[in-house]
Amino acid sequence: MRPQTLSAQAPRVELSAREFILGKLPTIIVEPTEELIFEIRMLDSLAIQTRDLSKTYRDGWFGRRKVQALAGVSLSVNRGEIFGLLGPNGAGKTTLIKVLLGLVHKSSGEAEMLGRPAGHRSTRRKIGYLPEHHRIPHHLTGNTALEYYGGLSNVPLREIRRLRPKLLEMVGLGRWGKTLVRKYSKGMSQRLGLAQAMLHDPDLLILDEPTDGVDPVGRAEIREVLGRLKSEGKTIFLNSHLLQEVELVCDRVAILGRGKLRRMDTVHALRQHTSLEAVLTLRSDESSVRRLLNGRAVLAAESVDPEHLRITVEAADQPALDHWIDLLRQGGISIAAVGRRQQTLEQAFLDLIMNDGTDDKEGVNRPT
């Protein structure tokens, strides 16, 4: 069949960017609109990107005192990933989120979300936001709260009522839709806040401490929800002090300290920082090992089972580790396993922050 050119009298054909790319209408040549061209370009753009982003607050009489909350932050968040933002109090995390949402004006640099400048009106419609200290009016129920917030996002009431049961069930509040919010625990309020952030089907979710006050079972359920959203192609920008949660759910993280980007990498790469300690699992008992080592420092020793002992020794480099292995073998002790002690994300975070001097008294009064 020959393609048919769309004439002025032909009915208008509306295509999304994804439909245009996939060629949903093979027999009609459609001239893409400016908005469609932008959406196609946006599909290849980063979800979030900042370049040398800085924010300086003014304080005191006539604004003479300057406090720099962000200092040349350059980071990028890929589409479809779960990205964690970490940092101590006063590191600039909240300021960064406010700049991205257009709630605070930057002092210099660039910030983009979904291919447009941060704070752009059309971009905000595609963002779901859960603030850290959100307050849902207590006279509302779970159901009416979603109607209220959905209305603020211009979601039709019929659509809200259609989506509401699924969303409440997804966050573990399926039986609590008719209950007044004032009877909710803090964890339940967090779950409801997450539901409202997802109500208008955003492309990007910005979640500030989403598991704050949620019990371990609830945190596991929220992690499952985030994983499901990621599988649907959603991008999640997560700010949390619970580093174990970040470690379990995030693909990449950025660590801020005193307004500067200290490191941005995958969780795996951050944990792979070389430790000065080596762990050796030996087929021996503790007394035999200590007698062989003859006073050499063993940082820790624990029995794995009746036949195996695990020891931790200091080995700053490979030659030092080889020395320990040679010594044990010469003494007739069989080595079952050798490895470096792997850092947790929390240990990697503390090493970066403490070494950079960011966790001091001066940072306590800094904007967050």
C-alpha cells in the first residue's frame, strides 16, 4: 500500500514520541510537531543533569553573610535507574532537590530535568515528589487524600478513583482507604505519600526519605515497589539517611559533602574500595595458628566450624598478603580461602566524609 500524505482536510493524528519512533501508523506520513520532536529528543536525554551548579544563601543584616550550600556540583542521572543522593546534615542535599524542582533559584551553573531547565512548568507535570516532612490534612481519609492531591495534579476524579485501589494496595494500604489520616502511623503516612507521588504516572520520582518511620517489613515492601517502577522505565531519585536501604535498591549514588560532589559511582564500585585488611579461612585451630605466627598481629580470629578458623590480618598490599600466605604454608597450615574485607556502603560513605572533614561542627548550621 502506498503511503498517504496527510492533507489539510485529513483528520488530525496525535502521536506520542514512543508511537512515532515505533511507527504505529505505517501507511500515513505524519509531519512531526515541535512538541513531538522535543519528546523524541527527550527520550535520549538524561533524567537529571547539573553542571557546575552553585547556590549561595545570604544571611544577617543586609545579606552580608554568605553561606554556600552548593559549590560546583556536576552530576547526571540516567533514565530508568534508581539513583541515591547521600550526605551528612548540611551537605546540600535538600538545596539540590529544591533547585531541581524550581523551588529555589540557583546562583550559577546549569540544572536540567527530563531535557528541560529545572523548574520548567511542563516538566513538573512529569515529576512525582515525596518531601521529607510531608503533612497530609488529618480530616482526610486515604481515599480523599488521593483525590485532593490528584486534583492538584489535574488528574480527573474518575481516573483517580480508578487508580486509587491499585495504588493503595501497592503501598500496603489496601484496607485503609476509608480510615482517617489522623489514625495513620508515621509509616502509613509515608506509604500514602508515596502513593500520591505515583498518582499522575510521572516519568521521574523524587523521594526524600521515603522509608523514614517505616518498619522493616514496610521498607522491604517499598523496595519492591521501587523495583517495579524501575522495571516500568521510571527514574527514581532517592535521598535517604538509611544507607543500608540505599545499598539494597540503588544502581548509582552521589555523595555530597559541604556542598561539593565528593564521589559519584555505582554502589558496587564504592564498596570495592581496597581494604587494608585481608581475611583468610584456614583449616586449623586457633592455638596452632597463633603458635605459628609467634606474636604477629592478628586483628581478629573466629571459628567457622570445628575444622576451620577465619583470621583477619593487616595487609596493605599484595606483597604483604603474599608474606602471610607463605608463612602459613611453610607452617603446614592449609588455606581454604583468601579475600579482602569488603566495605559496606556505610563504611565507604564514612571514609569519604571523614577524610574530607565534612562531618564537623561547622557543617551543622549549613543549609541542607
